[in-house]
Amino acid sequence: MSKTVVSLALLLGIFVVPTSAFGLPELLEKLWPKETGQVFDTVARIPYNELLNDNPYVDPFIVHSMKNFGFFYVVDVPDYDASVEDEYLQQFFNLPEKVKADTEIKRHNPANKNAYRGYCPGLDDVEATLQYKEVFNIGPHETRAPFYDDSLSNDLEKLKYECSEANVWPETDNCTFDKGFKEVFQTGFDMRRNIARAFVRSISRALGFPNLPSLFSEDEFSAMGLRRYPVRSERTNKNMFSDFDGELLRELEHIDSTVTVLSTFNNGGLQMLYKNQYMNAPVTGDNAFLVNIGKLVEDIIDNQLISVRHRVIETAYTRHSITYFLGPAFDADISRSMTGYITEAGHKYRIFGEWIKDYLGAIELFYY
Ligand SMILES: *[C@@H]1O[C@H](CO)[C@@H](O)[C@H](O)[C@H]1NC(C)=O
């Protein structure tokens, strides 16, 4: 065990013997990997079971990483192989356009009902778009709430109803694929939601914000996106140079909004801003997830953790990733921070539902 690990453990007051499968030294070694000279080597790698079981020993490591870097990894996920997800994702995007069109959102296929969940091609208008990617969006609902007229008396109620639109799943002439795709991504969705919620519980303990988890009691608008960024021609990437350092980008520099659980598989390219410099984030590989928070959540927790600015640099190959966002519940009050200050969003909105309404408007305009 390195000196850093020991001194950090002492500093954080970790004296209690963990009730986990690991002994303390092994657990600490995992949480705080050996330094090899790369800045992000010391980003915490938290075993899935320790996080999900609310093991408080992991809390200081998560907080330390989130305060310093704005992200950490969840590792050792039982019964999970990201390469299976990667294969299904690729198999879907490789389907004939005609088959994928059945799952398109209504902006692309007016015959369909869904506005958000489903397939968003997004490659047609290559001159105008900064977002050269295809996305398949999956939400938490398999069936839509029944339609009651009187429950839709105002715009917000209507939006809440719209948010609950049911998932669509591809129907091909390969039943094995159809069944496997649905199962793999329903399971993957639950896994990511569990991680995001366990993370919220962890920081609520560590930061002393006992009311934080209640903001996430429902997840009407949690969203998982399967993404493909095909190789671009010179013509299609002319808008995508970084204002920060001139680097050619795949995904522009941005800060997320809520809680993000990301899979990059073995695709490099993701860079996080650290001390005013963009640095490569280690890939999530076959058995890990990267977790970070966005601006809305940072404000709610009184800026105790960093919402990290990040980007994806241009890659010479078709790149895949899966994003998952856990937002507060539709009715959660996001106007006040945990200690009662007005949040930035709070100047305009009271509940998350009002916020998401504008946010989705922006997404529809710019992203799909
Ligand atoms: C059907 O899908 C399965 C699972 O994705 C795949 O292994 C198999 O090769 C596919 N069969 C055909 C005929 O494409």
C-alpha cells in the first residue's frame, strides 16, 4: 500500500474494519490505486457492491475524487460485461434504416408517438449540426400512465404525462437479437440508476445533507442514450474546433446538468478539465462506469463538489458510448440548495419539471 493511501486513510479517519469481502488494505488499494505519474491515476475506483450496499468507507474516497477531479469510477460490477452492451449497440445501429425507422421519434417519423424515447438519427443535416451522432434513447417506463383528461389541466401535468412515454424496442426478423437487446438494456438501465442513486446517498451522508436523496425519489426523466459518432469527413467537422485550445472535437466542451453515469467502452477521446488543462480520462473498459455531476446538482449541494467540464476530441474511428442521466423527481424543489440558498435554476424555476421543460425544448432544437 502506498504512502499516499495510508496517509489519506488516516486523514479521513478510516479506522473501522470494513465488513466487506475485501480486507482494509485491499479495499484501500482498490479505492485509491497506485500512482504511475498520470494525473487521473488517483481518481477513486469504487467497487460496485461497496457503493450499492451503502458501505460508508467509500464515502470519503468518492468525495475526495469529486472535490479534486469531479468524477470517479465504479468498478467490479458483478455479472456485467460492457462488451455485450457494445455489441448489441453496434448491431442496432447497423440495422437497415428502414428497420430503425420504426423506432424513430416523431420528429423523424411522424407515424410514431414518442417525442424523446427511441431512435434519433441526427446525421441528415451534416452542414448545420454540431452534433454528428446517432442516439437511441431509453427511459424508465415500459407502459405509459393511463390518460386522464382532468389530470392534464395544466401545462406541467401535461408535461409530466408526456415524460412518462413508454420505451420502444426494435423489432427485427431476428428474435434472439430483439429479446437480447431489450433485456441487456433494461438491465443496464437499472444498474446505472442503482449506481446513480447509491452515489446520491453516499454524498448525502458524507456532506451531511440528509434531505438530498428525497429529491431523487422518483426518476420520471432519467434517460439512457446509446450513442454512435460515425467517422466524419473534413466537410462535417469544420465547426468543431475548440475555443479553448483549438483542438478538433467530437463533442463540444460542456458541463452536464444532473448525475451522469457514463460508459466509454474501450474508446478513448474523453477529456476532463483539470487545473485549466484538458486531460485524457481513462476508459471505462469492460467492467466499469464513470460517474460525474452537472451544474444543477452542484448548485443543489452548495457547490461542495465539482461539476467537471469535459469534451471528446476527434477520433479517427466510429466511436460508441452510453450516457445515463439521473435527474431529480419531476416535483422536486430545485430552487433552493441544501442549506437554503437560491440556486441558479431557482431564479427561474421551482420544480425540476419546469426546468426539464425548457431543457428538452433546447435539446429538441439543437441535439436531435
Ligand atoms: C441474431 O442475433 C444474435 C444476437 O445478437 C446474433 O448472435 C446472431 O448472429 C443473429 N443472427 C443472424 C442470423 O443475424
